[in-house]
Amino acid sequence: MPGVARPDLAFTREILGLGAGDLSSCYQCGTCSVVCPISTADNPFPRKEMIWVQWGFRERALANASIWLCHQCATCTAYCPRDAKPASVMAALREASITHYAAPAFMGRALADPRYLPLLLAMPVLIFLALLGWLGHLGSLPQGRIVFSKFIPILYIEGIFVAFMALAMLGALGGGVRYWRAMSRQMGGDGTGPQRALLPTVVTILRHRKFSECASHAPGERRTHKGHLHRTHLAVFYGFLGLVVTTTSVGIGIYAFGYLTPWPLWHPVKLLGNASGLAVIAALAVFAWRRIADGARAGKSTYSDWLFLTVLLLTTLTGFLCQALRLADLQRLAYPMYVVHLVLIFFLLVYIPYSKFAHLVYRTTAMLYAASRAPAAEAR
Amino acid sequence: MDKKLGVYVCSGCGIGECVDKDKLVQIAREAQQVSVVKTSPAFCLEDVRVIRDDVAKDGVNTVVIAACSPRVNTDVFAFPGATIERVNLREQVAWSHPPGHEETQSLANDALRMGIVRAQKLKLPTPYTEGRERTVLVVGGGVAGLSAALGAAKAGAQVVLVEKEARLGGFAVKLGKQYPKHPPYRDLEDVGVDALVREAESCADIEVLTAAEVEGIGGEPGAFEVSVKRNGEARALRVGTVVWATGWRSVDASELERYGLGTLPNVITNVALEEMARAGKIARPSDGKAVTTVAILQGDGAEDETNIKYGAHVTHLVSLKQATYIRSLIPDSTVYVVYRDMQTPGQYEYFYKRVQEDAGVLFTRARVTGVSSGAAGRVRVDLADSPLGGAVQLEVDLLVLAAGMRPVSSESEGLNLQYLQGKGLPVSRYGFADSNFLCFPYETRRSGIYSAGCVRKPMDLAAAAVDGAAAALKAIQSVEKASAGASVHPRVGDLSYPSFFLQKCTMCGRCSQECPFGAIELTPGKDTPFVVTNRCRRCGVCMGACPVQIISFDDYSVDMVAAMIKAVEVPEGDEEKPRILVLACENDAYPALDMAGINRRELPASLRVVPVRCLGSVNAIMAADAFSRGFDGVLLLGCKPGEDYQCHFIKGSELLTTRMDNVRETLSRLMLEPERAQVMEVAISDFDALPKRLAEFVDTIKAVGPNPMKGF
């Protein structure tokens, strides 16, 4: 039994500012819940989230698995009779929850606010400049055929990334645990632990089953502008995974077999890397184009959306550029580009728990929670 | 004056192909008082001249036109100085029965016979033209009353405006602002009633009497005798019509007791909040402290029936307006608006959206489970069934209740009618002045008296302004009609009125009690009835009521109906040819029969239709006549009675349902089965289903068997 309602209108205004300004026109008709593929009779999502935000119920709105179980099919937005764009409100809630659960909290705020962007970029830039200075490569580029490990030995790069990724993992773990605990408090649950749910959840993610389920439940003919999401995300997901596999394979090749880079272009791993990179770039181009073309109807994009998209796109593009410049034997461009590429990778990977990339933390947590501890109907 | 009938049998529109017109001509020739019988392939075209010439030159003074329905071509078949009887051979014979059939022919024959006997008895009514006063009296100086006065004055009428208070303007004067009435319907607007008051006060054709009260109204449209009391002095006025616009008051505090009104000091009504907003300071009544949280309850749940029926569509918008007041006066405030069913009709939806844009106004649908005193003088409101989920508690500095708008009773104040039936206007189920709400919303059950504004139904200022002007136009219409001796709605222009054969009157007074319009008074000391003509709507309910049948109209009487029943040839000894008398209300049932014909639906050929002004005008003796003439059944087709009546004369259908007891008594006296007489509710839109229902009734009658009285 809750106590006296204490609306936190600062929270309401925060969400309104995250591209969800149309929320105010929601009058709780429930059309969104009728058309939503993941809404159930005792969990009228996203209708209840809409009024929780209107009433400034921060805890209830954020400690909530549904917002992350939603895969942004945007059918609700297409059918909302008042054009309140519930899908945009859910996206804003997800964005707010990344900031809300961020550990440490200041990292969450830093990624959410464009004023901190120079500072966030400065960190990897300074780290790599310091390293180059220490290596004595700041003034002079290595001579001869371009081999990036001559510029910065791979071991140093591994050292830096292992250290910072460990911090990032801790941050992700902290955020995930805070989110889990908040859900346990607010939603309760009567299931068992997450261990048994882990494998099915991972399979679901790999198969992108939620995307296809949501997309296949379209109730009528209205355009949601998100029909491409399943395919596009699939491309970017497996493209990114391909790049991860490529990098890992290269590491194994170097350390286990002493097979030094650069590898020839016809090498299967190299082929996989290039194909994956192309898939990522193509998918990101579609994402970016749809955000621009459908913005008015499908909902506004926020700083955090564009930041993630841009960093991922630039990371992949600079990777290709490095390869191209290397093959063209343009030393003066290739080595600096390699540093830019490393800075972007740092930005992309180390800030995972705080940027929009954190969806892999929170969505997985929510899916695990839902699969393992189905909350009692009452608590919802 | 001797009757000289001309009978004109038309064969156009399929009549000639359906029935044998020579047979009809023969019937007409054999009838009494008939001087000419003529036929034409289309009397409504140039051949109308034939009739006109007969009237003008040959002295035909009663025209029987056997052609289309009396509802059409009324402008073509109009011959000044002659009475006109229309026999409906098109819609109700040719278009709804198989051509060349024996039963179709006998239907047409009977229809013509009935028309001719009715024509023989028709008299041209002499209009009553004693009420020629045209001044409009407006009671109530609020927005509705002011608009009525100005509307009437602009239309050329002299107006007397009576206001109880010392100043004009009504409730609008007490308002802070009004919710938006113009596109884009976003921002509050000034009330602007001052301009209306000044306009009324400076209008040469409006005499304003403030601090005045109506002591009594007697007389009739075109000749109302009004007594107005002002400064202790009574003044007599003669007016032609009255617009009644005395407005509303909040529902009694007792209706809102469950929300703490009267027991918790910081619970107030929306009227009290309006005063605070007007004063520019919204504070807690208990200690004068500024408020930061306010809840506005709509009181529109299932348990609030008495509250919501008085205008939730207005009070919801008032609540939105008041939320805006509070938010603009106290920027850091939070306002909760709790409703069950938000009603923001039409363009006001934009205003609702506008108020929603302010994040400081929180809306929720909910059921209020309790209001109690909270900490530090606050008011605690418990909510359930809210989309927020679970029980929700609010603690607020001020609780505002949207109180319903109850119309000011005409019974206790305002009009003081000197009518036998009482001082006030009869009210409908919800306490508003009764009228046929759909068809004639401004008419009350007192002819010449029109209700406007919140006495008619809860409404806002914009609606009241329109309402006042509209009622004024109806009022002007009514004096125009009264001066010509004609009826207002629904028998607009009818010049006939009831007359009483008083030698046979038993002074039972039933006519004066049952008249839906209070038109029949009793002569003091003698208790004999007389009609106050211009109050009369010509429905004939008195005619249906009179147990000794002494009430009749020049063109409508029990005797006429009896003659028509007698004119029907009832076949004997043929079980396949029953005869059923249909008394069909002219307002909905008769047009529905026409529409069945227009849509080429087949009607049973055994029906003999006699149009009646209202089911209320059906006298029990009509059914008795039919049965003793050998009819096998009697069907009464008319409008829906009851609380949500459709009867155009409000009480007619309802009175009939009680009179049916007499009809059944007649049946049992004649040793006949009770199924033979039935009432069937018909709306004008029922024409599609009507033929089937009629056929079922015919089957019922066939199953009961022939009337054993045939041939007596």
C-alpha cells in the first residue's frame, strides 16, 4: 500500500525533454496497450508508464522491466489518437534509466549531456598521445611499409583496453545490479534465480526473436516507420559481432601462433572483418536515414541517439580508412587515422554502460528478469 | 352553408395501373352532396386548374382529392375558402399493395368512402384572433436573458426584462474568466458580460426592471397578463410571450457531503473557487494560508447521479479552467484533476489538451473512496480504480468539488403562473422544463413561454447566449402565430381549436387535468371547462379524454372518426378478409406508413387507416365503434410514451396507455378477445420494420378469428 502520492515533476520535465514532449497529450485511453504486442491484460504497457511519467512517479517508471522489453516497434505511436507518441516516451524512459542506474552516477550524467563531450573525448586522446609521447612516436612516424604495430605495439593497446574495459565491466555490472534490485523492490516476483533463464535469453537475443515477434503483431495498416528495425538491427548486431570475432581471432593469431599483422586481404578472418564492417556501415546508414526522414512521424531523436550512432559509424569508417590508407601506403595519413580509430573504439567500448550502448546491459537484464522472476500480477 | 363536394380522382403515379378508377368514380357519384367528380392523369400539374375553377366558379366548397399523401403537395392543393380532404391512394394504396387485386381495390374504395364522409363533416375553422399583444417579457437578466432581450429587440419586438437582483449580468458577473470560446481554444477569455449589460441597458426597445419579481402570469400567448413587483409596488403589464431564463444554482451541499463539504473547512465548491480566482487570491479557508496542492473532484462517478445529471459537460470544463487559474496564480502549485469520465465536447478538446500541456496539472481517472482530514489542515483524498495502479492517496491544501448546475425551479419562483394546473412549468425526469427535447427544444408545456439558458439544460455562457437569442426567435414566432389564431409546434398554423357542447358536460374536469399544456380552465363556481385558445396546441387530448365526447374541433371530432369507421364496407363470412382499424398518429406513425409505401414495401390490405392528431386524442369509444361495426381488430400506432417519450404532445401516448384499460373493458363487455386491440410504438425511422409488424398483427387477428359482431 503506497503512501501519499508525491509527484516528482522534475522527472516529468526530464522525460519531456528527452524527445517525449508529446506525452502531455496522453489521456489514458489505452489504445497503445491494445495495439502493443507485449502488453498483457494485467500489464497495460505502455499506458501505465505514460501516467506514471505524467505524475512524476520516477521509481515506478524506471524500476520496470517493460520499458526494456519493448523493442520500439512504435505501433503505439502510429495508433495513438492524441499523437502522444508513447514509443518516444518509452525511448526517453530507457535513456533516463541508463543515466539513473549509472555507476558511477557522474558517468551517466556525462554521457547524457553534450557539454561533457569534449571531456569524454579528451580522456582517450590524452591517453594515446601520452603513450605515443612515451614511445617517442609523437614527432616521427615509423619508416617503411605501414605496420600499425610499429607505431603502437599491440601489447600496449591490449594493456590499456583490458584495464579500461575491466572498469567498464564493473560499471555495467553495477548498473545492471542496481536495475535488478530496483525491479525486485517495485515489481516483486515469484520466480527463481536468473541462472536457468540465461541460456534461453541469450538464444532469444541471438535469434532476434523479440524484434520479429513485435513486428509481426501489427494490428492494422498504419505505418509505424519501424518496420525496418528487425532487419537493420540484425545486420548491425551480427556485423558488430563479426568485428568482435575478427579482433579476437587476430589476438589469438598473434599470441598463440605468432602470426603477425597485417594479414593479407584474402585471409578468411580479414574477409569476415571487412564484410562485418560493411554490414555495420550499411545498417547504420539506414538507421541514420530513417531517423532523419521519419523524425516528424516516428518521434524525435535525442543527443544520446545520435551520439551512439555517430561514434559507432565513425569507429567503423575509420577502421576502413586505416586499412585503405595502409594499402595506399600513405604513411602521413594512415598512422594518425589509426590513433583516431583507437580513440573512437575507446569511446565506444569503455563508455558502454553509460551511452546508448548500455541497452545491451539493461535490455538483457530486463529480459533475464522477465524470464526468471515473472512478477506477481498484484505488484504491477 | 350547404356543402358542395368536388371529388377528384387522380390516376397518376401508378394509381391508375393499380386500381380501377371507374369504380372509384362510381362510388363518388353515389355519395351525398357530391356535385362534381373528375379524373385526371395528374391533378398536381396543369389540371390543378380544373379544381381551382370548380371552387372559384361552380361553388365547390369542399374538395376531396384522391391522389397522393396529405403530407405532400400541400402547396399545390390549397384552395382558399374551401375545405380540403386528401385521400391517400398513392403511398398507402398504389405503392404498397399489389395492383389489380380485389383486396387492393376494396382498400381504395374504403379509403375514398372514408374521405368523402369526413369531407361531408369538415368545417372551415374560424380563427381566434383576440391575442395580438407582441411585447416579449424576459424573466432573468443573465447572459441567456440578456441575449433573449437583445435578440428580440433586434428582431423588432418591444421587450420588458425583469431581473431579481439589483444588477444585470446574472452568474457571469461572479466569474473570474471563461474557458476559451474561440479558435484555437487554448487560452482563457474575459467574460465580457459588461458589454452585453450595457447594450441591453442602452437599447431603446428594452425596458429593464431590476430588483423586480414576477408576481403572477395569467392569460395566453398574445395576451398574457403579468404582474411585476418592484420596490414594493405592483405593476400590471400585458405581454405577448415570455422567455424564462432564471438560470441555475449549485446542487445542495448535502449532495456533496460525502466529499467533506460542510465538515472539512478546506473543501469548497467550484463556485467558491470562482470567487477566490476573481479576487486573485486562492487560499485555504481554514487559516488563509497559500495553497500549493489542490485537487479538483468532478463528482461524476456512479454514486453521483444527482450531481452529474446537472451538467457534467460544463463542470468538467470549469474544472479545467479552474486548474488553469490555480496554476497561473501559484506557479509552484500542483493541481490534481480527478474524474471518472472527462467530458470536453467538440472544440473544447483543444482546451483539455492545452491544460494537459502544463506538467503541473495531473489528471487521473479514479473512484474516490474517501475524503478525510489530513496532516496540518490538509485534506486527504483516497482514490481507487485509477490507471496509476493500486490505491492512491492525495494530500492537498484545498479540495474543490465540481458541483452540478441545478435549474432554478419555476414552481417556487420566477413565473407564478395563474394556471389551473399549477404555478410552474411541468418538468421532465431531470427537473428541467419539459419539452419534446429533440423536435422543439425551446417549447415548454406552457404555450408562449420559452425556456432559455440553464433552466433549459446546463450550459456555458456561449451556449446560453445562443440559447437566449434562439428562444427569443421562438417567442416572436409564437406571438405572430397567436395574433393569427394559429397553433405553434407541432401543429404549426393549425387554426382549429376545441369547442365544448356544455349541455352534456358532466363537469368531471378530466379535460382540464389531462391537457398537457394547461390550456383548459374551469369556469369559477360552475366547474365547466373552457379552452384558453392560444394556449392550446390542438392535439385533441381533451377530445380523447372526455367520457361523454362533447369536445370537438371543426375539422376533427369523435363523430367524424365514427362516420369514417361506418363508411368502411366490412365483408362478412370471409376469414381471409379481416378488417382492422388503424388509428395512426399523424406525427410519426402516419409518415412511417407513407415511407413504407415510398420504399415500395407491401402493407397488409386489411388495414383501414384513420389518421389521428395524437394517440392522446383517441377516445375509447372509437374502438368500441369499430368492434360494433364488425372490425376484427383495432391497432393504435403512435409514439413512445414514458420518461423518454417521443410523443409530440408529451403526454398523449402515456394517457392512451391508461385509456387502453377502458378499451379492454369494452372488449370484455362485447365478449371479445383482448388481443384484438393493441398499441404499437412506431418511430418515423421504423418504416422498414413496420410492414412485418403489421402483418404479424393481421396474423394474430386471423388466428383469433372473425369478430362475431359482424353483420349486426
